[in-house]
Amino acid sequence: MYENPEYGTLYIVATPIGNSRDMSPRGIDILTSCDMIAAEDTRRSMILLNKLGIKNKLVSNHKFNEYGKSSYFISELKSGKSVAVITDAGTPCISDPGNELIRSAVENGVRVIGIPGCCAAVTALSISGFDLSSFLFYGFFPRENSDRRKLLEEMRKGVGTRTYAFYESPKRIMSTVEFFIESAAECRMCLCNDLTKLHEMTFRGTPAEVREQLLAKGNYDKGEFALIVEIDKDYIFNKVEHTVSAEAMLVDAIVQKNCTVKEAIKAVLADENNSYSKNELYAASLNLKNMFSR
């Protein structure tokens, strides 16, 4: 896509997730030299900038105003000014604000450059010891039990990976761990608390073992958590598990289409939501015949 050389540059700058010494020299240079910094929380960002000895213009850019503010930043960028985006901690846009501004910048021909650095999810993954040939990042773990059950069912399918990364708040971490216990989920966990900070801790094991470690810690409801879950191979679904029987699908097709059993089999096979084979449907039709001939 065309980038206008007369426009300024939008920098996406990763910041430390706890230890200020993890800030990269290049990141410091960008935050010092850019014309302004778009910050998720200007008060929190000011603390970091003071530690790094950086003095620059801070403009708020949080999830509640990023849609309205993006036009302001685009206008500044088109005038030739450079803007650096930072969030409270870690890499912007990873469960943090920034996407709207980046999307708008790309659409307007503004050059976007990433300044890599810390990311809590990647840091937790790197120390998990799990298979990282592939993984999925889901952001914050769902709050509602119905959504949690749906997600666990997806994880059990093992499509593409067995390793999943989540964020979780200290107020919900015990509830999340207990959900895996109550669901009898066969998995291993690597639960990281306050990564890179003075009192960082990592809890490892089955959900039940992690729960005991959290209870032993005592004040576990503090700090931020990154949770890595690896589903056991034996816990992966080995075959398609159906919520509706083949017999029920055939009967429904017969009633809906007012057709014969043979025609119903063809209709179900043509249904994109069907996962039964022709032989399974034929066996179900024989079962129906036996049931109704009694």
C-alpha cells in the first residue's frame, strides 16, 4: 500500500511489563525524539518516562476515546509529525488499545513501524516448557461459565495446537483455575504472576496443583496473571462428538421436507452442518425402522 513520504511515522513501541530496565535503547530513542506520545494512561506512562529520563508530550489514547482521537493523530501525522503509541505495559494492541489508530494510519498512507520489546503472553509462553511449535492467544479468559465451556470444548478439539495463552485478573484467577478443576480438564498449567517484577512467581502443574500453590501463597489476588494451558494428548477429542443423534437429524429432515428416508439421508448429507457419514446415516435409518416396527 502507498505510503506518503511527506507524512510523519507512527511508531508502535513496546514498554516494560514490570522492570523498567527491560526498555530497549531503540524504544527510548523513539520516545525521546518523536513529536508526541499517544499513551493509554498518561499518569502511568509519566512514571515510566520519568524513570527513563524522557520528557515529551503525552496525549491520552485509551479504549474509550481511541475512535475519536485517531482523526487527531492522523491529522498530526499528515502534517509531518511523528507519533509513538504506548500502553500501560507490554506491546500495544495485544489486548490493549492501538488497533484503531494503526488501521486508520494504514488507510491514510502513513508509515507504521513496530519497536519490539516486552509482551507478557510471549514471556509466559517462553518459560512454560510446553510445545510452542504452534499456540493460540485468546486474551482474557471468558467470565461467563457458558463461554468458558464453549472455549474448553474448542481447546479439546486440538485443531492446530494444544497450547493456549490467556490473561487473567487477580480477582478472577482462582475462579478460572477452579473452572478447569470442576470441568475435570486434563491439562498442565504455567501460571505467571507479576512477570519481571521483584516478587514474580510461576505456578506449574495440573489445575488442582496450581490451586494448592495459589492457596499456599496466600495473597494471590494481587498483580496481573498470564496463564498458559497445554491440553493433554489423551484429552483431545479422537472423533467428532455429536450433540444431535443421526436418527434425530433424519426424522427432522423427513418432517421438514415431507420426504422418504432415502431422500432424508441425501438431504442430511448435503447439510453443511452435518458430520455423519453415509454409512452412519444408513445405520440410523435401519435403527428407526426397527424402532417403529415394534
